[in-house]
Amino acid sequence: MTVYLILSIYLLLTLLSGFIGYRQSAATPEDYFLANRGLGSMVVFFTFIATNFSAFFFLGFAGEGYRTGYSYYAMMGFGTAFAALSFYLIGFKAWQEGKRNSYITPAEMIGDKTGSSSLKLLYLLVMVFFTLPYMAVQPIGAGIILEALTDGQIPYFWGAMGLTIFIVFYVFIGGMRTVAITDMIQGVLMFGLMFGAVWVVADSLGGITAANEQVYALKPDLFSRAGGDGYFTWQKWMSLMLLWVFCVPMFPQMFMRFYVSKDLKAFKFATVMYAAVPLVLFICPVMIGVWGHLSFPDLVGREADNILPMMLNLHAPQWLAALIMTGALAAFMSTLDSQLLALSTMLTRDLYVSFVRPKAGFGQQIWMGRILVIVLAIIGLTIAFQPPATIFVIVKNAFTGLSILFPATFVVLHFKNPNPMACFLSIAIGEAFLVGLLLGWIPQTVLLGFEPVLPIVALAGVIAVGGSLSKTK
């Protein structure tokens, strides 16, 4: 009963926030999709954080902590902090261009600045295709959490479906204003409750030092730079550190947030804070994952993705475990609502308006966006019904696909005469290379031990930059 009461209070607060956003919204696409470009410093900061720290942060980080150890924190914490550099390289210019030309979507800007509808369409399709599996991670996380919290009374898929329907409802009615307000609440919950999770589990295990000493006696490799089973070679380390720099600004939900700040001062504040938070926050789920070996020593594969709720159920009172896992639900919800809104916006503006009904009015655009929110939610649930791999593997492949857009985006924003064909080829060849690797058509040996992101982004960069430089001569 306590679990259901806590969940009900949280969902009610989220729903009330959604209605506040709905009451404040105006009947224009710019307001529905971008909150009229008027968000202040703290709201922009929390919407950056809440959007990007997803179910992957709670469950995926803990699972990888269990599998590979503390080296995973170093890679994720510093890699994500460095990703703020790309906000300067991509985000600031995108904000300026969006303000000047009223862009709403990333592909809209790319197509307009290059005059290429083919490049615009390819850019859109890549963003949608590789965001869908990452979007599916959110209901996967929700299903795992609710099943664990209720001791199986709410089965995995029913939990995933129920919370997805709830999110669709408040995104449907309020758009970006609703999402931004709920991000504030969900961000605060996520921060506080994750710290609470570390405190309560550590206290049950005799303290942080005692817990680490016990795990070190069992699994010393979890404390090494290479991690469990020597996973982090120097090539993997370098690849994954740079992955976040390339991929974070290419998330559709993040890119569209580059447009929403009321001024550049608010954007800069959010960027600096974004760089600082991962260094402090990311250690928490990884620690709990590492300590999981003391209570659950024999988990394999996807089983480790459940370690956080398993540890809380074992080491915390029921009411506290429920409260802390509500923070994990907040992380899931704050990312999924943003992904649904971003993808529906892009498909509405860049497909429906650009190719199907160019004269669609404001009302038609908003309603098409709402319909697509429902369609995309169904696709995400379909993927979540039978997850294909661990959460980390799912997001790593999705993030690599999105990273390939980085060189072309950089060229379009920073070169006076970007070459549309070179940008198109950089994306097309890069994605073909990735697909070839994933399907086994291209042997992994060509990567020389690196993760695919590094050599493929390098190749895409040579094509985009080289082609555009040759155009200017």
C-alpha cells in the first residue's frame, strides 16, 4: 500500500504540472514545440539535465558498475562533463541561428542553411532511426522498476505501458511548457533521491569504506582502470570518452533545447552547470552496482541491469525504497517525454509540412504532432516488449549512429560555404559503415581495438570538412 501511495502522489504532482503548462501555453507551433523560446537559466539547466539523464543513468550505470566497476564512472562522469564543450561548438551557434531564423527542428536548420532537401531528409531519418532504440530504453527501465517495487504485482510490460500512456497524456496536452515544468520537478527528485539511495545502501553495508573493502577482497579488478575482465582497453577508453562529446548535442531532444533559452546568458549558465553535475552525481549508481556483488554475486548479462532496485529492496525499508525508485521513474519520464516531443516535432515539421502539406496551419501542425506522439510511444513500447540487449549495448549503438551527424552539423554551423553533397556523403557513408559493422559485413579488426564511434566520426569528418574546404577554393 505504501508503494502505491508514494507512486500516486508523484504521478499526481506530475499531472498537475502538466495542467499548469497547458494553461500557460499558446496555440502556436513555436509555443507548443519550444515554449516560445522563453525559458530562464534554472529551467534550461534542469531541462538539460532531466532530459539527458534517463533510465540509463539509474539502471544502466548501476548495471555497468556491477559488470565493469569504478572505471565506468570515470569514463561516463568526465566524458559527459566534456560534452559541455560541444554545447559551445554546436549549441551556441544553433541558438543564434534559431533565434535569427525561427528554426524549430535541427533538420530544418540544416536544410535551410545548405539549401538541400536531400540532406535535410537524411539528417531527419538518421535522428529518428537512432533515437527510437534509446527511446525504448525508458519504458524498459520503467517496467523493471515497477515490477521490482511491487514484487511483481505490476508485471514488467504492464508497468512500461501504463507509465508511457501517462506521459503521452501530459505531452499531448501541454507540449514543451509542460515538459519543462515537469523536468524541474523530476530533476530535483532525481538528484536528491539518488544521493539518498547511496546513503541508505552504504549504511546497511557498514559504510562506504567497509563496503568497498569487502568488494575489493572479492573483485579487485572492479577498482582498476581496465575494469572487470579488462574491458576498458586504452582504445575503448578514448573512444567512449569522446562518444559523449559527439553524441550528446545530436540527441534530437537535446538539440531542440538549444533553441528554448530566452537569452545566451541562460544558455551559458545551463552549460556550465551541466559540466559540473556528472562529476558528482554519476558515482552514485556505479557505487551501488559495485556493492551489488556483496548481496547478489552471480548476476550475468541483462540481469545486472536490475541491480539498483534489487539492492534497494534488500537494504532499504519499503517506503524508502519506493521513494528512491520514484527518482528513477522521474529520470525515465523526463527523458521519454522530451524524446516523444522532439521526434513528433521533427516528423511534423520536416516531413508532414515540408513534403505532404506545406500550407498546414498552426492547428494542423499541433494536432499532427500530438498524433505522432502516440505513434512513437507505440513504437517504443514495441521495442521494449522484448529488449534486444543490455541497456548499455542498446544506447552505445544508438549514440554512435547519432554521433556520425556531428561533423556535418559542425561544418554547416561554422563554414561560410558548406558543401551539401560532402555533408550528405559524410552521413551516408558513416552510417553505412556502422550498419556494416553491426551486421558483421565489415570485420571488427578494421577498428584496431577502438569503438566504432572514433574511426567512423573521423571518416565522416574528413569527408564533410574536406569537401567543404575544396568548395571554397
